[in-house]
Amino acid sequence: MRVGVIAALYGEAASLSRCPRTFLDTYELTVRVAGAGYENAACAARELLSEGSELLVSWGLAGGLEPKLVPAQLVVGSAAISANGDTLNCDTVIEKRLMDVLSALRPIRGAIYSSPHVSDTHLTLPTILL
């Protein structure tokens, strides 16, 4: 399966190398560094889809803003929530597959919040993340 991976920052994209081989070898990955914000992510998503990606994955490190998470905790998104409250549910079959192939990293499920700008505090995030 061709998977388009969207990261805001180069450091986030580089962290993919820490994924288990079961994940990296299962999918044909194309990584795009888009810059911060959902408009940049949307542009990268359109490009990846036009290039043949069958699945899009948002890959980032902002979970450190959520006090319930420990450092380096992997969250597999069950939904994406925009700043205006729109919610897009993730495909449950793909979500389960990601949980399985990334199991060595002990991921948890949770909704992922997307903001048009960088947030520096958990107080700006919705309380429904986990």
C-alpha cells in the first residue's frame, strides 16, 4: 500500500526511522514535510494523493503539550479535530492495522487536534484529546 506521510517539521519526519521494521517494511512510504498548520498539511495531502498515495498519515510530535502523555508516547489517531470543532473520524481498519504494526512502541488511541498555528501550551488544546 502506498502511504503518504505528512510531517510539519524535518525533525518529525526524521523520527520515522525509529519505527519498527514491521511498519516501515509493510508500506511504501512517501514523506512530505509541509510546515506547520492544517492549510500546509492540506496542500501536502493533495499532492500526495495526486502522486498515488492510497492512505495519508499525519506524523508529528506535539503530544508533549498534553499532560496525560509521557515523553515519546505514540498516539494513533481515532479522529482529527480542527480548530473550529469539525471532526473527521479515521478509518477503523487502518487504525487497528497501525496499532498492530506499531505495537512495539506501545501506542495509544486518541483524537488528534489540528491548529492553524503553533500552540505552546496544553491550555489552548481541547480537553477531549484522550
